[in-house]
Amino acid sequence: MNILDVAPLLGLVLAIVIVLGVLYLSVRIVAEYDRLVIFRFGRTGPELLKGPGIVFLIPVVDRPVRIDLREQFIEVPSQTTITKDNAPITVDFLIYWRIVDPTRSIVNVANFAGALQGVATTTLRAVIGDILLDEVLSRREQINEILRTKLDGVTERWGGKVTTVEIREITPPRDVQDAMNRQLSAERTRRAVITESEGRRQSEINVAEGAKQATILAAEGDRQSRILRAEGQRQSAILNAEGYGQALERIFAAASIIDQKTMAIQYLETLKALGASPSTKYVLPLELTGLVESLSKMVGDGMRGGDDRPRIGPPPDPPTA
């Protein structure tokens, strides 16, 4: 085969290879979470930030740098720090971060992740050095927020943002751990004693409250009983007084119909009883004068023989034969 006959075919193949090479160097497909920072003749700017989608480059002139915008994390290895009260502790934590300005993350820092890890190590020592050991163990959330704020302030000029800082473990020295265990045991014993004493106190209060209520109820019952007895005595006294009054009324009514003669006869019966008595001293009522007058009048009426006119002077002489 003559070389002249193969030359057109070789030229076609060469042209296809050149076209494919140009396409490979000039066409990029950028994912949704990626951005391309393009350096054109070594310079870049906001207009040279491309993506997502298909991006066309000028071969040899443009140099693209791919930046991932997804949130990432850095695991900071265990760091030994000194607290404010000179207690050495070991701390390890995680840093979650993401790129918010791809251009600055390339132009302003050579290795964003490495720089962030170094700043996190020094910032951790500075933060822990201002806090007491007890506060470090009890204020983990506050320390996380302090670290996040400080690291975010540093990484802002690098086009990044620290979203979360999480301390995974804080390990105090062995002697401190033993002291903490003894303190925890003493605290639990104290709480148990307090709980037991509180239970006894509440039990005694309940018993005293029950006794008080029983006393109050007994006193209330006794008071009601005395009230009922007094009410019964009052009703009885009222009924006795009413009966005594009715008896007096009946006696007075019966005495009002007795005439003077009947009374005089009663006085005579009384005097007969006094005469039959062996006593030598008698107490006579003041009504004795009235009794004598009544008796005299009765005797005079009997001697007049039925004549109602009173007689004055000695009786008349009997008639002669």
C-alpha cells in the first residue's frame, strides 16, 4: 500500500484525536455540591467561579480547581491541656465545617483542613486554661459553643464556616478520677441519708397529723355531747318550770273558790293538831287575830239562832212563869 493512500486516513485520525483532546481539556461536568475556581493566566475572580453543570474551559489558558461545598469534619486527636486550677486533662473533639466562599478557600489558605486543625488545637488550650476542672467536666455544652465561636471567627477569612464543635471525651488524671469517685460515693450516701431522714420526718408528721385530727374529732364529739346534754337539761328545766307553774295556777284557782268559813275550819284543825303536839313552844302566825275574829263571828251567828242582826249588851232575861 502506498503511503500516499494512507496519509488521508492518518490525517483524519490525527484530527479526531486533536478534537477529543481539546474537548477533554475544555469541557468539565460540575456536580451540584462542587464548584470550579478557574485561574486564567494565574488570575481568578467572582466571574471565574463556575458550576454546577457543564463548564467550558480554554485549554492551556484556564486551570480549574474543584472545591467541595459539602459539610465535612475533622477529628482532632487527644490533646493534653492544663485547666485554670493546674489540673492536666486529655480532650479529644470533632469539628464540623464547610466552605462558603470557594475562591477565598483557595486563595487565602493553602490547606484549609490542616490550618483548621492547628487553630483548633491552640484554641482548645486557651479555652480550657481559663476554666476550672469542675467547670470543664460540667460545662461541656458551653465549652463547645466557645470553641465554635472562636474557630468560626478565624476561618471566616479563609472562606469557611465552623458549624459544630463536639467534645467526645474529657479524661482527667487517675488521682482526680479516684477523688471524683469518692466524692460521688459520698454524695450518694448523703442523698440516701437525707432521703431516709426525710421519710422518717414525713412519717412522724403524718402520725402527728393523724393524732391531732383524732384529738380534734374527739374534742368536737365531746363538745357536741355536752351541748346535747345541756340542751336536754334546759328542755327538762323548762318543762319542770312549766309544770310547776301550771300546778301553782291550779292551786291558786282552787284556793280562790274556798270561802272564809272553810279557812277557819282549816285553822281549827291546825290548832287541834298543835294542841295534841307535845311541844311547849308554839309559833303562831300573824293571821291569829283574823282567826279569832272569824271564830267569834261564827259563834255569835250560832247563838243568834239564825237572827242575822248583831246583838249588843248582855242577853235578855228569860221570861217568868
